Amino acid sequence: MTVPILAKTPGTPLYVEVAERIAALVEQQTFRPGDRVPSIRSLSRQLQVSINTVKEAYGLLEDRRVIEARPQSGYYVCSRLPELPRDPRIEAREIEPTGVSIAELADRVMRDSERADLVQFGCAIPNPELLPVARIGRMLAQEVRRHAQEHVAYSMPPGCARLRTEIAKRLLVSGCTVRPGEILTTTGCSEAVFLALQALCRPGDTVVVESPVYFNFLQQIQALGLRALEIPATQKEGMSLEALRYALDHNRVRVCLAIPNFHNPLGSCMPEERKRELVALLAERGIPLIEDDIHGDLGFGSERPRAAKAWDRDGNVILCSSFSKTVAPGYRVGWMVPGRYQAQIERLKMVTNIASPAPTQLALAALLANGGYDQHLRRIRRIYARQVAGMAEAIGRHFPAETRVTRPEGGNLLWVEMPEGIDALRLYARAMRHGMTFAPGPLFSAAGRFRNCLRLNAAFWTPELEGTLATLGRLAGEMQGDRAS
Ligand SMILES: Cc1ncc(COP(=O)(O)O)c(C=O)c1O
């Protein structure tokens, strides 16, 4: 098999181009699962690139679980697990707003997430071993010394100027040109989303969300007395715009809340064209978009995906994020670009808690300015890519046949769809007795969907946990058996 010669793209490292060329051949099924790909030496000859370039390209493809090395034998295309279906079935009767009541289940899963005696496959927390713990601690101490007065004072909205300047610089990579003055710092991304919902909605209003939906969004919607309208989403494309259009035609919607990049729990990354369409559709209907981009920096590919905000022309998109997934969830450093709602949201922020803590904002600003944040991101992206793929493959080995699992291109979450009839809530109770937690599917819907689904966090995955995951798969299999007998 010969691989067509490269046409070089300026700005893309050569090894990435080589990797993408091979990945494309796998995607087109020129190389199929189990096929051997060209040896390093022969590909280097065919493409007229160095041996090291091919080695790096194959390293990248291994990280992305496109190929795997077999000792003494060469590189082979990885086996594929069935993916979640591409097109959701859109049924008119499903597109109706619902009241929300998942609080009890969410409380229980959150409480269980603190138990040190359980293997934590549940909450979407980062692995502290992969965070720059020592570095951010040093920077906190240094900034507290350096800004003796400032660090004890209120960091009045819009918040720490140094931090906002650094965030504005980073936003260029997300495709957004934003001045520091347009950014408001918050206490985590959760507060940013909550402020946006509070500022825009009144009790009884309808909020469009993806389905499945990150369960804390449902809790915020419930706390504000709002209704959720769940729009089917797929791993390939995120929220279905066809279903959204239908829903907007048939409902009065106040606001849309979405996670276009590396969705929680699906891991989907909306293609750029779809993001553009989403922003245009909502602008046309006068419906603001609250965008949560908390996982945006955690993509496995060579380019950071742009935020939907990049296509916003008139301040209709409220972009929200934080450093909880990449640096320190306990620091509670979040931020938002409130767009045309800035004055209103800043006022609300001040009424809520006056300001966010100054010391941690200063520490984050220092880390972004000169703490090797990009290098750190490159490292955790590579590790998460490997862990997510390793865990997905282990699910393929141990869960009942016909189980489907997502293949995220970023973040650290996996969404698992087990055969119909396996009840994730009953499985949760059994899994707890065997010393592990996960997030059961019904948490991710106000409309009672996803009973046979679960979300797993791969941030802590190591091959040593395969036995625990195998137990979970076996328990699921036994439940299938229970049903059949
Ligand atoms: C999509 C999403 N948004 C927000 C949050 C919470 O962010 P923070 O800790 O910054 O409030 C999480 C945490 O799991 C999340 O997954």
C-alpha cells in the first residue's frame, strides 16, 4: 500500500500532517481495523520525510488510539468499538419543555464522589496528579507576597485586571477578539452560567439544552424555577440543529445553554460550520446563547476548536469558562464574556457575592503569563487522549455485547449506552457495593431519558483499574441476564 505524497500546509508541523494523512486513510477504510500500516522506514521513504518525523507522527496516532504498536511486529490500526448512532431520532412529542427534579440523585452522586473508599468513575473532576499543583501553589505564595495590599482587597467586578488581560490574549486562539474590559471574572464556570441564566430568565421561562445535558445545568434550571427543553445531541455533531429549529418553531424559548466543545457527558465537538449555524439561528430568533467552553483547552487534536462565540457579531453569545478542568477546581477561578448583557450581569455579580477571591485570580494570572500553561496543556491532552482511549477499549472488552461508547476528541469523559433494559440506577446501587461509583444516565435528563446509559470519568484511568471496570461490566451483564430469565 503506498501513501500519496504530502502537499505541505504552511504552519502545520510535518509530523502532524503525516499523522493526519494516515488517520484519513484509516477513516476512509483504506486501512481497516487490524491492518498493518507501513513501517516507519518505508513510510519515511514513501513520503520523503525523516524517520523521526514518522516516529512522532506514529506517536501522535498512538495517543489518539488510531494505531497501536505490537512488539516485534509493527504498527496496526486499532480495533473500533461501535460508536453512538450518528443521527438522533427526532420525535415531535419529545420536544417539549419539562420541569426538573433530579436533585436527590445528583446530591447522592456528588456525596459519593467524596468517598475515598470508592473507585471514582463518577464525577467529572480532573486528576490532581495531572494538575500543576506545586507550580500554582508557588505562584499563589509569590503573588500574595508581591501584591500585599491588592490580594486582601475586594477584586471588584469585572475582576482582576491582570487575569482578564491574560484571558483576552488566550481567547484569540479560540477565535474571539475580546478586550480585557469585556471579561468578567467569576467564582468558577458554574457561577458564570448561573449569573447568565439569572440575568436573562424569569421563573417559568424555557431554556434549551442538549440531551443528554450536564446535570448541574439541570439543577440551576430547577433552582431558578425554569423549564428545560432537551434537544437531542450526537457525539459527531453535538446539538441537532434540525431538532432545535423545530423546537424553536413550536415553543417560546428564552435562552439556549450549550457546550459546543467537548460536551459533558457526550464529549462531542460541534463542527465549525454547525457552530456558525447555531449562532446565526439563535441571533435570527433573538435568543441568547450561553456557551460553556470549560473543556475547550482539552482537545486531543493539533488545533484548539474555536468557541461558538467566534461567530458572534452582536454580543448575543455569553461565553463562560474556568480553570477548574486544567489547573485547580478548588481555586474557583472562572470567567465570562457577557456580551451585550455585561452591565446587567456585572451588577448581579456584585449583588450576589461582591467579588471573587483575589489571591487565586492573581495566581492564575501569573501562571498564564509565565507559568508554562501551554506546555502543561499539551501534556495533559496527550495523557487524557491515552486514558480515554484505554478506558473505551476496556469497556469494549468487558461490557455486554452491543454496548456503545463515545469516542471523544477531547476532555476526559465517556458516555456509555448499554443494551436496553439494563437499568443504570440499579447498576449504581450494585456498583457501590463493589466499591465504585459512576454517573447514572438519568442524571443527564429532566425528561427521564438514558436509563440504560452511564457516564464514566477517564481522568483517573490506569490499566490497573481494568479489574474494577470488568466488575462493572460483569454486573451490567448479569442485569441483562436477570431480565432475560
Ligand atoms: C461542562 C461543565 N461546566 C461547568 C463545570 C463546573 O465548573 P466550575 O468548577 O468551574 O464551576 C463542570 C464541572 O464538571 C462542567 O463539566
